[in-house]
Amino acid sequence: MAPVVLGQATAPQQFRLNKIEVEGLRTVSKEKVIEACGLKIGQDVDLGAIKTAANRLHDSGWFTQVTYRYNFSEGQIDVTFEVEEKVLSAGPAKLGEIEFLGLHQVQRDLALKESGLQPGQLVDRDAIEAASKRLAATGYFLRGTFQYQQLNERIKVTFEMTEHRWESPCVFDNFVWFTDQELVEIIRRDVPPFNGSAPETGGVPERITKILNGLIQQRGLAGQVSHSFLSGGQNGQHVFSVIGVPLTVCSVELTGASVTAAPQLLKALKPLIDGQYSRSRFTVSVETDLLPYYRQRGFLRAAFGSPQVKPAEGSDKKCKNGFMVNLPVTEGSPYVWDKAEWTGNQALTAAALDGILAMKTGAVADGRKINNGLYATRYAYTKQGFIESELVATPNFDDANLRVSYRIAVKEGRQYRMGRLLITGMPEKEIGKLQERWKMKPGDVFDATYPNDFVGKLIQEGAKKAPSVTPVPDRAKLTVDVAITF
């Protein structure tokens, strides 16, 4: 149960921005500085926003120093930035050392290539700023700044870069003409840091889409590549799909499936036949239909490989220009249940937890029943006021005897009790009746299932409006207030 934290913070004082002045300019225009600082005349600002604007100017790479002062009265504020420009010697100078800070996945040689700079060439400030923009355009970096200094007759330039995190996997949903490895290698020719994952934001996904579109055009196909980002999981994923090209699934084969399992599995896959091929759809079917078939029968280690797609044979007139999908499966062996080994439990005994788990020694190790038993165990703890309890279940397979036991680590947390009941949104008389019906009194062990059960009964009895229920834990007092709003 996620805690809800309520609080109130004091807002910083706001002023209407009346004037922006810039002192110390030599070559950079005042208009450009005002645009770079991010402030606009007439907007409401606090002192923190002015400090942030000064930091933006410093990060622009134009100045060696940025300070600011302000005057305010009657709700308005005037801001003056004092700057010291970075100035090269008159005319272009020869470029010496080029330094990159903050590189991890992007190699220095690649960053140097993308910048367009080379030691020995003549540069001025505009050339260095243009190089910084080229680095930003690669999509490899979240942000970047630069600074330079003149050493004797040469200029040293330092780029300080913050890379994007390449943590979102790329899924090539229906590129039936290529293997994943082939696509990775092709993309890396133009995007060298690519390793099968990409930054969640930035220009890299667009670059990948452009590369994939080029591949489709090279094969003479009339379709185009669609890109979408799916949130969820730890890092989400990028999904690239070809649209506008017929990719009919003619048949599905299950390599490795037993004679007993194959008919049932193919029956579950039947809705995918004659439809457009999509790896994502097959993946969903594996997770929701095929693996549960095995888990319920004790095949806890059953696993499916990636779909393998090939053109249907020419003799298949019913599926012209379609594809055959082979789905490899490793069934493993069926296991029976041995026992649960509990650690960390104090409020509930091992015997009580075994009863809640409801798995019998020697019975089929039905994965669905095991998961339901673990859920029931967590449910039992929340009924006892342990609303922050956690379970970590680790299977231990005895392959010699085809038995499985589970080591279940329990983190009970602290026990909570009932606090206040707050009912709003209806007449006082009706509120009084509901308060009388509420059986969990202040100081009672907090049953986390009771509030929703209470509201569920009201709905069953014909409540005109379904109320919202918000438990509000107080970690200092170890109580939970319950707010019911109609």
C-alpha cells in the first residue's frame, strides 16, 4: 500500500520582472544574452529563478564570470547581469588541445569527429560554438558546455558533456528480413555507441528510425518505419515497426513442444494466424497463454526463445507472400512441491504461513497456486497492520528428485493501528450513520483490507456515487487515517 504524504510548503516570494540589464558585453549582443538566460520581461520570478538564469549564462560558454544584482519595490524587480566575456586574440588562432570531460559510452574519437574540430586548424569563438552545436545535434548528450583558454599561440578547448543514459531496450517488432544482430550492426555504422538500447529521450531514436527507413527503401518496400516509446518496467522500451507492408502469418510451429502440449499451445496461438506478424503480440501470448500452461503443470523452468520468421513455401496458395513463424520452446521437467522455508517472520508462525500458502508436499508445483499463495500471505500481513511488509521468494530446485522448495524471506516492517476516520462530501446525518457502521476503532490493529471492503458494501447497497478511499499513514505515530470522500 503506497503511503500518501500530505504537507504544505511556503512558496518563495514572487516579483514581476520589470527590467533586464547586461554590463560588460564586448561582442555578444544584449538580445542574445537575454534569450540565453531564459527570463522574459513581465513574468513572475523569485530569487531562485534569477540565480538559475545566471547559471545558464555561465554554462553558455560565452563568459568567464557571471554575477548579478537586483533591486525590487512594490512587487517589481530589476535585474542586472555583470559578465566577463571569453575573448580570443584578434582574429582566428591555431587550435591546440581538445579535451572532453564526462564521456562514458561515447568514445573520445567519436566525439572529436562529431565536433568537426581538429588540432592545428584556425578557429575563433564562432567555430567553437558551432562545434558545440554539432555535438548537441548528435542526440548523444543531455547537455554540454565548453570553455577555452589561450596558451601561448594556441587555443585549448574543453567540452564538458553529460551523456544520455542508454538504458531503454530497442525492440524491432516485425523486421522479418533481418536478424536483431544484423540490425544492431547496421545501426552501429551510423550510431557507434548503439548496443541494442537507446536513450529514452533525445535524437537517437529518430536517427535509428531514419536508418531503418533507409533499409526498407533499399528492399523496394512501400512501407515506412513507425517508432513509439512504451513506458513501464524499469526503463521502458523503444518499439520500431514496419507499417504499410503485408506480413501475414500463415502458420506457427512449436519446436521442442511435446505431443501433449503442442495442440493446446497452438490453440492458444490461433488468434495470431492470418493476422499481421508482430513479435510483441507473440511475446504477449507467450506470457499470458503459453507459459501459464506449463507453470500450472509444474514446468517451472519452461522457456520460449525468440520467434523465428521465414517466408511461407510457394506451394501454400492460401497464404501468398506470407510467413511461417517458428517458436522454440524448452519445456524442462515437471516439479512437485517439497516445502517452504520461512525467515524473518515473527507475527505469524511458519505453520500459519504454510497454511496460508496452501501448498502440499508431493503435489504438482503449480506456479499459479504458488503465486496465489504468496499473494494471500502478503494479504494476511496487511490484515494484521503490517502495511509495509514484503516477501522475497526464491525457488530451490532439486533436479535429482524433481522437487522444488521455496525460501521465503519475510520483511514484516512495523505494525500500524487505526487513526482517524474522515468522511466528507455528504450531509452530516449520513456521515454519522456511516461512522457508526465503521467497526475499526482508533487504536485497533489496522486492517488494510477493511476500507475497500467497507466501500464495496456501500456500492453493493446502491450508493449513488462511488467514494474515493485514501489511507494516510503516519510513520511517527504508526497510525493510519482513512479519508473517504463522496
